Amino acid sequence: MNCPYFKKCGACKYPLDNYEASLKAKVAAISQYLDVEEVIANPQIYHYRHKIVYRFFKDQGQVKAGLYAEGSGKLVAVDNCLLEHPLGTKILKAVLKLANHYHIPVYNPLNGQGFLRYLVLRISKNGHANVCLVVGNMIFEGSRHFVREIKKACPEMVNFDLLINKRNTTIVLEGTLKTLFGKGYLRDNLGDFQFLIGSKTFYQVNPSMADIIYHKLRQRLKVTRDEVVLDAYCGIGTISLYLAQEAKKVIGVDINPSSIAGAKANAVLNNCHNVSFIASDVKDLAYSEDYDVLVVDPPRSGLGEDFIKMILDKKPKRIAYVSCFPPSLKGDMTKLAKAYTFEPVTLFDQFGFTDHMEALSIANLH
Ligand SMILES: C[S@@+](CC[C@H](N)C(=O)[O-])C[C@H]1O[C@@H](n2cnc3c(N)ncnc32)[C@H](O)[C@@H]1O
């Protein structure tokens, strides 16, 4: 398949008609600096993105939404992206139709005027959708009618949140959240578990691959019944719940209080009693807790100097490192090498045709 936006929008780095070639090129690039043992291809080559973020903009009097063009701040309206779940396009079209019909203004961060900023969609594996409309101002006359119209056009929508984000930063999901329809979350099944996912919480963009990653992590880490695990950067507790089946206890930590609230709800939902969750920066917590095994799944920037120092002092027996940015994994491996030996890496093509890959390695204390 070919995409008319290739090289215009910045999402894909490899032509979309040859998946094997794109995977080979990515693995070759990463193998130059990491010892790669295993590569797991994307189980679904196209339409694997279940989280989609569109930014609104105005073009020739029309409200449009799209993605950034490569290497520039320019936005490109993308219709029918081959990476995104098709329901995303359907919801986007319904939102744009209404926005143009009611002349809803696009937010201007320079003067704080206007309304529409981003549309953030999350779609469950069974095809239900959470819609989060990120706006720059609170007053949204006719909001109930707007939501009713979206629901009529897209019955798959199970939740609609309005997120009022007035801050002039590039962080999309911050501000005050108001649920206008639904229970305030989307429900998804992963492995043996169900997860409730709120608009402001992290959840992997490619859930089918997330299940494969978590299984592989559990298989390679081999946690035993007498071990306590610290799941740093735990999000809504996905890895914590997978590991709790084998561990004595799992403690999850995340800096985002919404994620920790979600993780606690997910533990209850799944009848999981040997987990606890704490809202904290990992570097403020990891000294005070006792644990045998550490799991880290940090943002692209990696672990940070303070946390690395803490790991080297605390010396857990094993570390599972899940990384969405292999260069950071490499840098952190080097810093931890004085106390740990890292096993070869498993690569997961979680983000097919882009230049990103997910990586997993297990480290053992010398
Ligand atoms: C890549 S996500 C991983 C989430 C989870 N492991 C999963 O697979 O769904 C990274 C998470 O780290 C959290 N985070 C970022 N910086 C943090 C910090 N300094 N301390 C604790 N959590 C942090 C974010 O809120 C986010 O939930």
C-alpha cells in the first residue's frame, strides 16, 4: 500500500509498501550499538495506532486537523492514515464537520483566544472509543448538543471528555478534565486483564504489541514467589498486574496522580491483592522502598542521573528495562555497567514504518 502523505507528514520514515524492508533497516541501525538477540515484528502492519492526537488549525477559513510535517512546525491535514485505527478518521471527520458547521474557533496560543486545540482519541481492541477534546477555554456553549451529534455519527464512542488546557506549552494532556458523556474512562482487554484508561493517563499506542511485550518481559525476568518488584514508571499498572501473578508483591510508582488512581482501580477490577501504587517521582521513592527486582519503563529521555545513582546504591538483583528510545537504553546501560551485566536485547516493532522501536533487556547484578 502507498500513502499520499508520505514525506509530507512526519509520521512514517519508510515507504509503506514494504514492511519487511522497513523492519530490516531499523534493526540494522539499532544493531550498530545494541546486541540484538530477537526481533518481534508488528502483529498488525497497518492501522495499529489506537491512540491518535490531531492538532486543530485553520486553513482557508476552514477548521482542519492533522499532524506536523517532517522537520517543520507546519501542520498537514491527514485523511485516512494507514497507521491509525480507521475509527480515528471517522470520529475526526464528525468533529470537523460540526466544528465548521458551528464556526467553533481554533485556539490561538499567542493571545489565548479561541477554543479548539487538540483531538485525542483512544480506541479499545474491541472498537470502542474515548474522545478527549482539548480546548483553550472553558466556555463551550452547546457542548451537550455537540457531544450528542458526535455520538449519533459515531456510536462507537463510549466516553467524551473536555480537557481545558490554557497553558502555553507543548504538553497536550494537562489541565482540568470534565466528562461530558460516559463514565470517565475506556475499558480495554490485554492478556488476562481488563484496564480502565482515562484521558490523562498513559497507555501503549499499539495494545496488541503491548501484550506481547509484557508477556516477553514476564518470561525473561522470571520473578519468583518470594520476590518483591518495584515497577517504576508504572502508568495505569499494566506491567504491575502482569508480574503480580508471579511475585510476592509489586509496588508501582508513577509521577502522574491520574495514572496512579487508574492503577488502583485496575488492581481492584482484576482482583489483584498483592500490588500497591504510589504517586511519586521515582527518584524520591526508590530509596525508601525495599525490593528485589526493578522494572523500568521510562519516557524517551531515560532514567536520569539521580535515579541511576539510586539504583547503583540500592542494587536490586535484576532489572527489566523497557525502552521506547533505544539510544537512551544504550546510554543507561553504559552507566549501570559497573554493577550490572545486560543480556542481549529483544526488539519489538511497536511503531511500524516510523523510525521508532521498543526494546527490552534484562540486567543481572554482578
Ligand atoms: C512509557 S510510560 C510507561 C507506562 C507503563 N509502564 C505502561 O507500559 O503502560 C512512562 C510513564 O512514566 C511516568 N513518568 C515519567 N517521569 C516519571 C518520573 N520521574 N517518576 C515517575 N514516573 C514518571 C509517566 O507518567 C508515564 O506513565
